[in-house]
Amino acid sequence: MSTQDTHESLVGDAAADSNGLNADETFHDGFGAPTLSAALEALILVADEPMPAAAMAEVTNTPVPEVEAELNRLAEDYTAQGRGFTLRQVGGGWRFYTRDTCADAVTRWVKDGQRSRLSQAALETLAIIAYKQPISRARIAAVRGVNVDGVVRTLLSRGLIGEVGVEPISQASLYGTTELFIERMGISDLAALPDISPLLPDIDDAVDLFDSMNT
């Protein structure tokens, strides 16, 4: 699960499903989803970082041991079914990963992606980084209004952005553009970028709002 477009599609499908459940599905108000497993899968999909079982337990109004048991069951089911992804417990939380047996297919896609055009989501994210660098993923997401985890990974894999530091308080990675970006833009340095403020005045407003909420 690598691109922002894929991520947004999954989230969109989940939202559509919640608005029109099948007749044989009963919405469970406590879980906030038809089943506990469905709720856990949805939460892990939209989380920026590995999601702790305790956090999922709080959201679904379910005891932590029950959530942990369900997560382990899901991980075992995905393996038994030979799915292309796996559920792992890492960094104090749970996250989906592509299965290692699918590495060749993923590698081919990544290499082909290097030659393809950037998506609209990638272009928007790259513009935000270019004009507001150094900037964290959380601040980028505050501007775009959607999760940017996947699209940032795409830009990193293309070599258009890189990690340039760490925020002192949150310890979040900060991103900036690379020499390859400047080369592809056909400019000598970042000072040669056109003035974007008349076109997108809300970038500064959104970032300022995010900063005020986190100080």
C-alpha cells in the first residue's frame, strides 16, 4: 500500500460501505462498524503510524485483550489465505505491510512508477513541501486535509524530496526538496520558484492554524 491515491480509494470505499451496508450486515454501534474486525482494519488503514491496540480498544469500546486477540486472529487469517499483505505488530502498534513473497511485483511497480507522471495528489504535496520546507507530514496533511503518508513515500522514492531534519518538540521528520527537484524544475535554486501566495493563500493559513493548535 504505497500511493496516496490507493489510500484515498480505500478510505473512500470504506465510507461508501458505511453509508450503504448490505442487508445481512448489522451496524454495531459500540464498534462504530459492522464488526470488530472491520473496525480494526479501517482504523489501521487510516492511521499515519503503527496503531496501538489500546487506542483501537478505546475507539471501539472493546477491552484491550479482546482487541489484541482479534488482531492476532486477523494476522493469522491473512497468512492462511495467502493474501498479498500482512498485519504486523511493530513500534508499539499494528500496521499493514506488503508480503515479502510479493516483493518482485512491488519492485516492478515502483520501477515503472519512476517513469510515470506524478499524480495530482503527489503534485499538490510536492508544491506544499517546496514552498513551506522544512515541513512535517502532519503539517502537510493539515494543508491538504487528507493523509499524506503514501504520497510522501512516493516522492521520497522518486528522489524529489528528502528528510532534512527533525522537529525539536514532536521529533517528527522534516522534509524538503532535493537537487533533483531543482534540476527537474529547470531552475537554479528555490529562490527562482514563482510566487505562489496570490494563488494559494490558504497554505500559510492552514499551516499557521496547525502550529497554533500544537503549541
